[in-house]
Amino acid sequence: MLAQVSSCAVVGIEGVIVTVEVDIGQGLPGVTIVGLPDAAVQESRERVQAAIRNIGLPFPRKRIVVNLAPASVRKEGPAYDLPIAVGVLVMSELLHPDTVEGALIIGELSLDGSVRHTRGVLPMAAVARAQGYKRIFVPAADAIEAALVPDLEIIPVASLAELFAHLCGETPIAPQEPVIPEYHTDASVTDFHDIRGQEHVKRALEVAAAGNHNVLMIGPPGSGKTLLARALPGILPRLTIDESLDVTRIYSVADQLPPDTPLIQMRPFRAPHHTISHAGLVGGGNLPHPGEISLAHRGVLFLDELPEFGSRVLEVMRQPIEDKIVTIARAQGSLTFPANFMLVSAMNPCPCGYFGDPLRECTCAPSTVTRYQKRISGPLLDRIDIHIEVPRVEYEKLSSERLGEPSAQVQGRVEVAREIQRKRFEADNNGLYTNADMRPAEVRLFCQLDDTGRALMKSAMNQLQLSARAYHRTLKLARTIADLAGSEEIKTNHLAEALQYRPKVLLGG
């Protein structure tokens, strides 16, 4: 006789069904776990044995073999404690096998039999529904997260004793009600109307938000670069339910989902320190986990003091910026994480910060300024659509009581532009969402210029020494500016504004 209990593993950010097979035979008492388990899974032997005994049930003094199939999938984490315990109880004839048929069970056990939080519950529930399971037993702490998946009965389990009583039919556990979270805004985000001056930078950020374009802000210390970047989430369009689930799945796998927030509704804003490693930025580890660029998926990745980041750290972002995904290869195989983020970066023009400042003299030698700016490679700069100077703010603007345009008003225009892009791309069903996602074929189709525009573009190509990539990115930017203006055609003034956001000279030149 063999007990089989369905459970789940997480590979990358996707769930994979795992069958927990438990066999009890003759031999020296002990528990053996096979099926490519890691150290945390191996330790399940002690947790399961103590939990079963501490709820007052007998643990068989026989040889127990637990197989986690398929054996080719690496098993990590303590999520298999609960299904192993149920399999042991079935083999001990304390539970009938039919009670767990068609159900998926996940959960970590404490020694007293209580069930603890498990990461990655959302992708596990999603794959359970896709594979035709009708019920899923999850830790009570994760029930609300699992309930985001429709058409699936979620049973919140607080302890092994409670689950045993439920499966015996003695004390049924009430299923978790479906979750329909209400949208809420983040009060901690700075409003645009509280930022004095820098109207041209606010306009650039509005264009960037409308088309999901990358931005580099250059200016002296204290000019407001960080403040402007942190106000950017307030003008980004709201996440759709599909985007929210997409982001929530990544945070669930990374175990960074707040306990009181089953569904992430605000676009992520990630601001890693410049001491971060390249594995921390793009993801990695023996069993790869999402990095900061994946945690910024559908949101903003803000890199303050850009030249202070290690050159290797910056260069590994070049491929994800282009492809919107990051692939991490290991000896056991490769994993792909989504990375469709908006890069917003800020830097000083030199180490002292005052190169080119009209009021304060720069103390850096010319060679020092050049070396500092050369820390950012040309290929990375070429992938940034908007280069904007952020000058110091004058006293008259700082002391003025006049408020600027509120973020909600700017957000309204951004959402209208995003809706135009959604309708533009939905007919082809090619996986594009914003203008920044366009490939050369879409650029050729949707970014047509008139004769005056072509002449202006030709002149700009020669004067600004634009690469082919910069040429396409300029056209995408002009398309976004036209969308904000409600124009079907890219007019000369739209193209001229897009060209204003290109660097006039190469940094360090």
C-alpha cells in the first residue's frame, strides 16, 4: 500500500505539482526522504515526527520512505511538511485515502503541530487551478493570498490537529471567502504639486510615465532629483488586475509580500543601494530567486548616484532593459524572470557635484570629471530614452506659496495615453503594452514621419551622432508625446521635443 498526497513546488515564479508518496515497510525505524530535497526538506523528518506526536497521535515505529516526485525537480523549503504528515497518517490508517483525493496540500509545521506561513502560495494556487484541482489546503496566514485565484476552494489550516479533525469529518473548516480587495493609494508618495520648480523635469517624467521610457536625471546635489523620482509612482497609471496578480506572484515567490497585503495594487518602486551585487540586482543564487529588477516589474527601478554602482552591476542590466526578461543559467538549468521595469536614474555631473553649476565652482580636475562620467558605458546610456538636466532651484520658486499641478491630474493624462497604446497594440496580440515595448516592425508601422519630420531627424542623426538604437528610441518617444497630445500623427513639434531629451554631447566629452 502506498499513500499519495499532492503538493506543489515553485520553480522560478511558476508552480509545479509535486506528488508526495509515503511508504511504510519493515526495517529499522526511521524516515528517509528522496526526490532531490534540499536541507530544509530533509529536516521535515524531525518536524513531522514531533508534530504528529504533540497533537496526541501515534507515529509509526517502522521504516518510512517519502518520495517527492518528479525527482528531476529540485525541492526546497519546508512547504512539504504538511503533505508528508498527512501521508504518514494515511499510511497509519488514521485517515482514509479518499479524504485527500483531488486536493493539494502545502504548509510548514511547527513542533507543536501549528501550520506556519509558506512563500509562493499564489503561484501554487494558480497551478492547482490550472491542473484541475478543486481544493487546496494552505496555511491560515496565506489563505487570503490563495483566495485571489478564482474557482478554487481554499481551506485555511491553522494546525495539523485542525486538519486531522476536518479530514475525519469531525470539525469541518470553513473555506476562505473569495477576496476582492479595494483599491487604495499610498499616502507616503510625494505629490507633484508639493515640488517647487523643475517644471521641465516634471514634463519629462510625465512623458516617461506615459510610454514607460527610461530616464536619467543629471544635476547638482540638492536640486530635487531623488524627490522627483520618488514622486513618480503618483503619476503612473493604476495596475490592472492582471498586472497586480503578475507583480504579486513575484513578491510571493520572493517572500516579500506584506502579511496584510494579499494583492499588490501600487506599482513597485525599488531603490537599491549602490553597494548591491549583480546577483542582488538581476537575481541569482544556487536556486535562483528574483532580483531587484524583477521586483520592479511593472513599476520603477530607481538607481540613485548611478556612477557609484559597480560597472559589472550596471552592465548586466543591458539585456533585461532590451528584452524585458532576465534569464539566469545554472548547471541544473536556466530560469527566466520577468523584468519589464522603467529605469529611472540620477547622478551628479562630477564627484563634487557642481560641474557646470552657475553659482558654485567645481573643485574637480577635468580628468576627474571625465573619469567619473565614463563610469557609465555608452551602450547603457544609449538605452536611456530621456536625458534631463535638473538645475538648482531658485529662492523665488522655493519660497513661493503657489502650488504646482497635482499628481492626480498628471496621472489622468498618463492613463489616457496608456489607453491609446493599449488599443493600438491589442489588435495584433503581440505582447506589447507601451510604446517603449515596440520592436522595429511596430516602429515602422506606428512612427511614420512627414517630410519635415524626416528632414529634422536626418539633421539630428548627424549632429547628435545617434545610433540605430537611439534613432528608434527617439521615434518611440515622439510617439508617446503625440499620444499625450491626442494626435494620431507624429508632428514636427513632437519630434523636436523628443530630440530635446537626447544628450547634446557624449558624457565625459
